[in-house]
Amino acid sequence: MKMNNMSFDELIKSSFPDKAWVYAEGLDSIRIGKWNGSEFNFAESFDETYIIEMRVFSSKHELKITGEKHRDTANYNDNNFISELADDQYFMYGEQAAEQGENTVLYETRGGAIVFPGKLEFPKTDKLPDGVIGLKLGVRNYVRYNRVPVLTEGESYDFDLNTSGAGAIEVVDYAYTGFFYANGTAVKL
């Protein structure tokens, strides 16, 4: 697949010369993997033709590929965004965990499982109530403040100027930043 005379593989290699996380949403499943600087490594094989969206990310930026389009958060100008509201962590998956070779299988008590690449070592202090463990997904919100337009004296406000949302905080986009244990410690890539 080509994009601006550059394949997605070349784009990923130039954006992430080192390691990165990979989150691939397919028609039939979600796969978490790693990018080692030259290729993807997933714990489970899957047919890449069924990928709807793939995110390759590190703590610094994310490349999101959807169909033939992509978005790289490295292109966002930090001066336009409010950094104090940016990062958060959300519980993602895994009330129980079990090792499966070099990987960890995260289970939900209500059913379902997802294979995480690598061995997760949940700290003893990382237990949630009733001994349940949890894995968090780091999310960075790109938030900006839309200033209220100042009108010169005698000028009337015109709704056709497309200034809806003016004077409000707007979430423009979001990106994944990593995986974290329940206590907030980052899972090593």
C-alpha cells in the first residue's frame, strides 16, 4: 500500500526507528503487538487484510492508519494545545492473568481473553479490590481552547463565520501512549 510515494512500512520505519506498541483492530479481533524497528511481532497470527485500524505508538507520538489514510500526532503543533489536560490512563482489560509461553493472557470474569505480548509482572501492590488485577491504556488528549472572537465596535455577530464552539475547550484528537499497571507504572516495551 502506498501513501505519498511512501509505503506504510516505510512510514512506520521512519516514524519509529526503535520499538513501539501496536494496537490492531480487525473485523474479528483485536491484537496487541510490538514493532521492533523493522517488523511487527504479534503473539497470535491474524490476517492483516481484515485490519480496520492500526495504531503504532510510543509515549511521544502515535501513527494511526485507517484504510488508505494515516494520521501522525508528531505533526500537531504543541503550542496550540493545552498540555495540562493531556494524559490519562484508563482501565483496559484483565481481571485475571496467566502466562502463555513468552506472553500473558488477560482474562475477564464475564468471558473473553486477549493475549498481551510479553510477560506482565503485576506488582503485589497492584491488586484491585477482591484480588483483581488490571491493565491500563495510556491516552493523550489533544485539547485546545477556542478563543471567543472579538468584534469591532458596531459589527454584529455572524453565525455563518463558523465560530461555533468559540470560547470553549475542544478535544481535537486522542492518541495511545502505552500500557500501564493499575498503580500507574509503565509496562516496559
